[in-house]
Amino acid sequence: MNDFFGGPSQRGGFDAMYYWDQFHPILAAVVILLLGWIIALVVAAGVKKLLQKLDTNHKLSSATGHPSNIENLISKLVFWFVMILAVVGALNVLNISGVSDPFSNMVGRVLAYIPNLLAAVAVGFVGWIIARLVRVGLTNVLAKTDLDEKLSSEVGVSSLSSNIGEIFYWLVLLLFLPIVLSILGLTGLLIPVQNMVNEAIAFVPNLFITGVIIFVGYILAKIVRGIVEGLTNSLGLQAQAEKIGLFKSSSVSKFLGSFVFAIIIITTLIVAFEALGIEAISQPATAMLNEIMHAIPQIIAAGLILIVAYVVSRFVGRLVAELISGAGVDEIPMKLDLQRFLGQTRVSDIVGYLIVFFTMLFAVSEAANRLGLEQVSVLIAMFIHFGANILLGAVILVIGFWLANIVANVVQRGEYNSSRWLGNLVRILIMGLVIAMGLKAMGIADSIVNLAFGLTLGSVAVAFALAFGLGGRQPAERLLGDLLDKAKAEGKQPNPLKQNEMTSSVNPTSTPPSSPYSDE
């Protein structure tokens, strides 16, 4: 610095070479920075243009599912890297080693790392190409089959070919990821990724076995379903089911075939989960399958109980209805003046319906016991008990009304003028008694029925007592007076027994009366 400020003045004159020696490093550094800036702009623009032609942003966004601007980021990194190179060159020209050495070391490491980076990029690019080829190949191969259509129509799974292609796409990328990390020397990330890849590779055979099991199970389920449907159609079960009123709007063969298909598919899936070794899924699924397999015989038994009970109850109901109709029971409501309550319904039809209804109730109760539905069975038993009480009460009411009409008609045929209202009174009294008995048998409000009936009889008794006591006071007085007078008159007359005893004591030798059994 002393030479710079005082060197030329001490020699006496302007020394241009001296000033050029002093300023040309600065000018060189400025030129280097300027050229570096221009080169950085050009290189960054070229890199960005190349990335745009490769459609890097769109591909990365579609792969990750998130919008990204990797093109600008890479171009900026390239720009600043070139600028750092220019700064290092400028500092070296200025001979400022204290500042340029750290940058020089950093640039050296970056430049030394560039081959690894390029190799990693090349390997990653190759892996990406292979992954895309595998995805496209699998998707096209599976698209040529009718697997997607079958699964969409039968299982509800859509676009299975594209899903399988995506799975293998990411699997190939996952296989290349440890190679890329190894080239980059990222051991901290390499170890867990390598372990994950090893586990994935070890899992591939299980995955293949699972796919084979699912495929074979699906084919087997389809074959068995076809056999069951064909056998069901050949046996004519559809016509038999329609005769008893079942499966009128559906197909027995389709139902049984779908049921068998579902059982086989469920079994196949559980075996597939076991082959995968996923115990968190396979164990609960196996337990569920065991429950289903254990319940299937009970379900079949319950269904057979319901079907047999329905068929038998309909047959017995029709038979009993015909017997009752032939016996003339359908004419009884008309004779009892009860047909208006029944309308067009016949007694025989009601009896047939009741037979079917209660038979099915018993069948449902037994089916519920088979299935272990104890609460349903208890509820149905309570309903059956209540229905039996209702029927008993209805029978009591019908018989009571019939007897009430008969007794009322007998009373109304009397010769007196009061016979008509006496007959109606008798009918009302008997009907009241019968209604109380019917409600008691039905178990409907027992305490209220007992209280009402007791109060009614008590009221009648009190009314009768009051009427007899107040209205018959004078006749009762005359009757009691006559009884007292008669008692007094009889008290004044001698006792004949006493007189006979006195006569016997006065005449002891008198001959006693002969016995009717003595010899003549």
C-alpha cells in the first residue's frame, strides 16, 4: 500500500506500468465476475429450457400428487453454482486466499461429487424408464383380458389393470432407490431404505403366492357356482319354491350360486392373507370365517325349519279349513248374528290363517334357538302366550254371547208383557259377565276387571237390598206379625208327647202294640 500511494511520486514522474500492475487484477476480477454472470444466465436458461422440454414439473406433479416447480429450482441452483465459480476465480485473481480458499474447497468437493451425481441421475433415469415400460406393458397386457370387466360386474373392483401397473411401477423405482443412494454415498438414508427393499423383495414370493391363490379361488368359485346353478335348475327347485310362495320375484339357483360363491371367495381371501403373513388381518379374518362356518349349518337348519313349518302349516290349515267348512261351522256366525262383524271372511279361513300364523311363530322361535338368538326366542314365546290368551278370551266371548242370545230368546217367549225387557236384561247381564271372564282370560287389566265386576255386583246387591228393605217393609211387618201370633197360639196348646207319657205311666198293664214283624 505504501508503494501504491508513494512509489511513483518518489521516483519523480507518472509510471503507467506501475498503475497497470496495480489495477489489472481488479479489472480481471470484474471481467471474470461479469463473464461468470453471463455464463450463469446462459447455462441456467439452457437447463430450464431442457427441463421444460422434458416436462419435468408436470411429470413430478403427477407422480407426487402435489404441484411443484422443480425447473426454476434447478435453474437457480445452476446459476448460483456458476456464480460461485466466478467468485472463486475473481478472488484467486485478486490473490485473496483467506476468502477464496473456503470457496475453492467447496467448489472442489462439488466438482468431485458431480460424477456421482451424474451417475445417480443416469441410474435413476434408467430405473424410471424401466418402471414406465413395466407399467405400460402390464397395463396393456391386462387390458387385453376381460379381467376388469368381470371384476367390475361381479366384485365391484374397477380398473384392476392400472392398479397393478402402478404397483409394479413403484416397486421398480423402489428397487433402484438403494442403488441411487449408494452412488450418492448417502449411507444414513441407504440403510433403512435397503432394509425396506430387502423386506419388500422377501415379500414378493408371498405376494405371488397370494395372487395365485386368489386367482385359483376365483376360478374355483365360478366353477362351483355354475355347478350349483345347473344342479338347482335341473332339480326344478324354482317351480317348487314358487308353489309354496317363495322366490317368486327372484331365482333360487342364483341365490344358492351366489351364496356358495361368496363362501369360497371369503375362504380364498383368508387363505391369501395367511399366505401374506399379515397376522393382524389373517387372525381376525380366520376367526370370522370359523364363526361363519359354524353358523352355516345352523342357518341351513333354521331355514329348513321355517320352510318345512310353512309348507306343513299351509297343508294342515287348508285341511282343517275344509273340514270346518264341511261341518257347517261357517254358518254359525250368521245364526249368532255375528256375520256383520266378519264381513266376507269365513270362520274356516280364519282358523286356517291362525294355524299357519301360530305354526310359523313356533318355527321362528325354534329357528331363533338354533341361531342362538335367545332374546328373540323369549320375545316370540311371550307373544305366543299372549296370543293363546287372546284366543281363549275370544272363544269365551263367542260362547258367552251365544248363550246370552239363547237365554234371552227363551225368556222373551214368556206369556207376560214384561218378558221382552226381562230377556234384554238377562242378555246384558250375561254379556257383562262374559266380557269380564273374557278380559280376565286375556290377561288385560286383571285388577280393573275384578274391581269393576265386584263393584257392579255389589251395586246390584245393595240396590236389591235397599229395594227389598224399603219397598217391602209393610209386607214384612205383616209377615212377622203373623208368625208371632202363630207362635203364641201354639204355645198355649198342650204338648201331645207329654200327654202320651202321662197316659203310659197311669196304665202300666196295657198291652203294647204288636210288632208288624211278629208271627200272626
